[in-house]
Amino acid sequence: ELNTITYAAVISTCESGCWDRALQLANAMAWHAVESNRITFNAAISAIERGGGWEKAIWLLRAMKQSMVASNAITCNTAISACNNGGEFRKALQLFTTMMQSKAESSTVTFNAAISAFEKAVQWERALAIFSEMAQKSTETDVVTYSTLISALENSGEWEKSVHLFGTMAQSSIEPNSITFNAVISALGKGCKWVEALQLVSTMAQGKLESNTVTLTAAISSCGKAGNWGDR
């Protein structure tokens, strides 16, 4: 006999990206009058998040509410991420705002998703406000938090703030990764700080962090803007 546990287990196997199959199973549960729970809904939303079907993620959130199944941080985080992945950053921000207003459980992943949405919306002030809110709520920050916020500042032309934030990472004992370095090097390029940009490329090499096309393009750009193509 098929029951909630059976469906949850099968839906979980769809999390590798077979979101359409996960949705079919969720619909089958309703058709066969099998009670859904938070585990089955979260598994289905997670599969959809990986497949980019943000509309279906929103639909499942509404279905949870209609079924009187309480969502949790995992539910909301996954739905927000699905909207971000689908390019619907405004919808992601709406979900985040609703989540905060309802005083629902939140986590580092929740705030990182919101910062990512503000980055895509080119709203660095609000991204920075989310970062401050994390401190107020004593929510742990990580390398994703810093990398995303640094990128948000850099994309908005706030290169000095971007570089300053990078400097505060050491105080938080958070090690930057290649994504972090790329964003800061790009920010330095916008500020024509070619020496500092090249120093960071060297730091990456010393730390055995792999540089890529983005890294080198940003570094070359900083030299070009400063008119120092042949000085190093």
C-alpha cells in the first residue's frame, strides 16, 4: 500500500532534477487521497528548485497552505532559491518579506538567498541592510554571504564599499574563495586600482585558489583603465 512515507521516499529520488516527475507524484498523492506532509512537499519543491520551475514551487507553497501543512526554513529557502534560479528575483524577495513578516524560522541560507535576489535587482542598499539584519539576529554569515554582497556592491559601482567589506572578512575568520576574489578584483578594476588587483591575483596563487577567465579579465581591465599594460 502506498502511503506518505513511500511517496516521500520516491519524491526524494527526483531531487536530482526530475522535477516534472516529482510534481506528478505530488498530484498522485492528492488523487489517491494520501496525506501530504512537510517532508513530501519539501522534497517536491527541492526537485523543482533544481529544475528551474519556480512557478510550480509557488504553486506547491500555496498547496501546503491549503492543506494546512506548516512550512519551515527549508521550505522557504528552497522556494526562494527556485525563484532566484528562474530569474524571478522580485518574486524571491516577496517570499522573503512574507517569511520575515510571519516571523517564520530563518537561517543563513535564507538571508543569502535574499542578498542574491537584491544583487540581481541591483539594490545594494537593501542587500547591505539584509547583511546588517543578520548581525542583529545573530545569524551566522559565511563565504556565500560575503561573496554575494561584495558582488552586489561591485555590480552597483560601489567598489570602495566592496573592497572594504572584503577587508572585514578576515575579522570574521571567513576564508574568501575564487568567487570572492573575482568580485573584489573586478571592483578594484572599476576603481583603477591595478596594483591592488594584481596583488590579489598573486594572493590567489599563493593560496592555491584557481584563477579563471573572470579573474584574468578583471585584472587586465584594471590595468587597462589605469593605463599600465606593460608595467608588470
